Amino acid sequence: MSKKTEQFNVTVKVGKKTYRPGEPVPVGTGGLTAEEAENFRKNFGAFTAGHEATAAVPAPSVDLDRLREAIEKLSAENDKLAADNDRLTAEHDSAIGDRDALLKQNEQLETDNATLAGEVTKLQAEIEKLKAPK
């Protein structure tokens, strides 16, 4: 007993198996139902492509000069973007170095500020002692 198969213009998944357009898909037991097959034909048309049909399709004409110009333009733009990227990476690295130096300087200034605040407190206490009546 041979199984009935049909070909469709779309990818069909039956169970865990996937059938590409044009591959025979089982219809009936273990495959699509007749209604599902009809639905595919109705929504996507009857299968028309095949090895003969694809060979008969003319290759699209290509304007090679226009494509070369587009490639050259994109290559130039790519080179410019690569240079910009290199420049920005260098600036970024420099900014990180500057940031690290400024953070160290800030820590030193905070330490110096705390030391000076302590000295100011001592000097104010000395002033109060000297102003006190004897």
C-alpha cells in the first residue's frame, strides 16, 4: 500500500519532521489530513515550482558598476567609521586615565582637608585660651 504525498509551496511541519517547499508531504495516516492539505493549497496555491520550473526562471540582471560603486562607498564609510572608532577608543582610554588620576587627587585633597580641619580646631582652641581672662 503506497502512501499518498503532495507537494506544497510552503514549509510544512508534520509532527517532528519539517518538509521544505516542493518536498513530498504525506497525506493521510501519519501525515496531513486531506482538509489540511486543501487548506495549504487554498492559502498558498497549488504547487508550481520544481526543478524544471526553477531552471526556467531567468536570472535577474545586475548592474555590476552600480554594485561596485556601492561597495566602494560602503568600504570608504567603513574605513571612516573604523578610524572614528579608534579615535573614540583612545579618547575613552585617556578619559579613564584622567578619571583615575582625579580620583587619587580627590582622595588626597579629602585627607588634606581633614588634616587642616583638625589644625583649625586646635588653633581655635588656642585662640580661646589666649582670650580667656587671667
